[in-house]
Amino acid sequence: MPSSPGPSLLWLGLVLGSVGAALESAVRANSPTEALNVLLIVVDDLRPTLGCYGDKFVRTPNIDQLASHSLLFRNAFAQQAVCAPSRVSFLTGRRPDTTRLYDFNSYWRVHAGNYSTIPQYFKENGYVTMSVGKVFHPGVSSNHSDDSPYSWSIPPYHPSSEKYENTKTCRGHDGELHANLLCPVDVADVPEGTLPDKQSTKEAIRLLEKMTTSTSPFFLAIGYHKPHIPFRYPKEFQKLYPLENITLAPDPQVPAGLPPVAYNPWMDIREREDVQALNISVPYGPIPVDFQRKIRQSYFASVSYLDTQIGHLLSALDDLQLANSTIVVFTSDHGWALGEHGEWAKYSNFDVTTRVPLMFYVPGRTASLLEAGEKLFPYLDPFDSISELMGPGRQAMALVELVSLFPTLAGLAGLQVPPRCPIPSFHVELCREGQNLLKHFRSHDLGEAPYLHGTPRESIAYSQYPRPADSPQWNSDKPSLKDIKVMGYSIRTIDYRYTVWVGFNPDEFLANFSDVHAGELYFVDSDPLQDHNVYNDSQVRDLPQLLMP
């Protein structure tokens, strides 16, 4: 059994207070009566660049329509801004220091503890659980099986065209095919004549159709690839975003007070052929302005393409008369920097990479039940100028964490909410480290106030990110466990973001808070973009000492 953890985010918390037959055979005899189904939509690298979050430029009418019938959390944060650790964290309800996954190279059930997952818990409570696309990160971190058979009633589905995502399928100006970052395509010309997210939508709809004849409730998770790089999307979506209308990030320079350990050199971007051709200096060399606009154009185009897939999926939910009986959750594993702080990736503790969209549609709770023949989610075409942005339905302003997804979904579905984890919890298979967000679904708690409920400690979001060294180097973005020497622990409150970079022992999974390498402090009211680090200013120099227990 793993040893007890040393100081970590827990310390910081103390400081601040054949499908048909397979489906049926997989169902337990104690299926809940009149249970609500769950459709969990997980997006890859999506920041809250959405109309429902106030973005008036990006066209996302179908996601906005979902938001108009949902409870939307405006300040939701991931626990680590990289795919595998974040997904394992929110799917187990445990923080990275408990899953002990900071990279892509271990499986928590043998490496840290045999923790239950959200779909596993639903499966054990009579649900048919199904996975489509990228839900768990593929590879070692999900035991090369998407955590089957623990989490899923039937084998997970991956689109056959996934294997072409990083291959030479991007037509360059020279007429040749390249492995580029920017990759608008004619779908008819790519291998198999389709794209992964199109295949995933089609398969998810097929599974929904199967479930209309099932007597058991279902939990269907669908993971979309876009807008993850490369930006490989149907080229017609570029027309939504003419280059002359694309602005740069409001803070495209590396901030003067940013500690070198906090900067990520976006090495995965640099590996793409079109970026290599720019001969950008490492680690800080800026991307030429015209190419910056092209990156932002392709990110926005990818988001609108994603929106159409979600629109088709939700429209099918309507057509199959499942909207009255299905909870829909929409979120992302983390955000992505589009030039802010001179960065083009995730891999940091800033809001732009840790803040994510999070919304829950609960029939009869966040929206009225439908009458016969009524549609809640008619498909909206982003190319149709009539389908302008619509506002969100209900909003919660409190700071929340993705690690809260487990208890909240369980509670909304009427299942027993897993208990809070003891400290340490390595020997406990079923518990959760996140807050239960059910209180925010009470009608009198839904509003615009920054504090809707609870104590200041409940209005805190924790994130962390590992580094191999104090200065940017080739593996700064994605260090393997053995190479981690520094861990950046970050606290986000309604007033500030405070990050401390401390020594870390990867053999013992121990952070040493007396070995401070650097610090960051941003007051978000006056510095919402987090550009002015005041950690070393005289008036706040003693803050770390004041926070010590």
C-alpha cells in the first residue's frame, strides 16, 4: 500500500480552511426505478471560449442552447492542465497527489490505489455504462483499455480515423501533405472520408437508439477530440472567422515578473511542420503575428466544428424522446492558452489553462419537462446568422473544481453520494475529495452573487503542475514522473491566484514546502489576465509566511 502523502494541496487546504445482448447482460438486477440516464460530454482542450460564457465572437449556438437549459458554473477549474492527469482526477474524484499521476505513464489502480471511477460506480448501481471516443486518456494511464472492464459494461469505442490525427494529412501551400498544426481539410479527401469526432457522434447516437428499448438506465460518456491540436477540421469552418477579424491575445508578451519555472515552452506546437518552418527561438521566441492569427482562427473554427457535433448529438437525444430522462453534463479536461503570456498550450496554473466550461442539464430541475412533440435541443447551424448567441439559463458564480463531478453526478442521479475521503485515503476504494455541488441546484441558490453558499474554504479551487527544472527546457511541458523536481501548487480564490513552486521528490511523492523555488501572486480584480506578479512586492512579501500553519 502506498505510504501517506507529505505536504501537498491537502496542506494548502488546511492553510486556508453485439450491443443489445451485451448491454442487457451487463445490467445488475438492482437497477434503480425511474432512474435518470446520464450523458457526459467531455471535450479536449476547450477553454470557456463560448457564447454562453460571454464570448461574442465565437459561434457555438448548440452549446449555448444547452447552457440555456442548464446550470452553468462560471468559475470551474481543472486540477491539472494536461489530459491524462486531469481525466483520471475528475473520473475518480481524487486529486493528482492522490492518483499520483502527473504524466501519462502509470495506472492508478496499481500505482496509487484501486479507486472507483464515476462510470464504475454507476455500473455497480445498475447502469449500463458506455464510452465513446476519448474519455479516459488512451494508453498506460487507463491500462490500455480505457479502464475496462471496471468502468464499462461494453468495450469502449474509438473511432477508426483517430490514427490519422497526427499523420501527414494536411495539404500545404506546396500542394504536398504535411503533419501541420493548422490543418483545415476537405473531409471527402482525408483517409476514410471522415473525422474522429464525426464518427464518435454517429456511434453515440447509435448507442442512444439501442438504449430506447432497454429497461435499464444508461451512463454514456462521449469524448470529443477537438479543439485539441492539430487543428484538423472541415475547412468550411474557416469562413466563420476571416483572418482580418482575428485579434491577438490581449497580453501576448511573456510577463516581466513571471518566474522561469512557471513558463511552458509549448514544445508540442514546435514539433509541427508548419511551426518548424518558422524557425522560432526556444524557449521564449514569439510566433510571428500573422501566424498567431492563423492559430487563433483555427482554434475558433475547431470549436465551431465541435459545436455542430454536439448539436447533432443533442438533437438525437430529443428525437429519441430521451431529453426528459437524461442528465447532460458538458465539460473539458482543461483550457488552452491562445497567446496569453506568450504561451500556446496548456501546461500551466494560469486561469486560461485551468478554467473550464462546466454545465449540468437536469430535466425537471434546470429546465421544465417537455410536452409531447416538443424539442429542447433542435440543431442550430453556426453558419446561420439567425442563430445568434443565447444567454445561459441559471448560473453559479462560486469557484468549483472538476474533482466535484463524481459526488455531484451521483447525487443528481439519486445515488448515494460517496463519503468524503479521509486523509490519507490510499487504502479507500470509494470516496471523493471534491465538494458536492448539489446545493447550487436549489432554486434560491442560483444567481449572480460571487458567494452563493458556504464558507470561504468552499470557494477555493486547487490546481498543480510539475516541472523538471527551474528554467524552461525540452521536457518542461510534460515531464515524466522520475524527472519532476519542482511542483507548482496553486490556489484560486475569488480575489487572487497564489502559486508556490516547491521542491518535489518523485520517488516518495513528497513536496517540500520549506524548499520554495518561486512564487506567484495575482489579484484578479485588478489583474484579471494575471500578468502582474506581486509575490515579491514589499507589501505582500510576507504572505507565504503568514499562510504557514
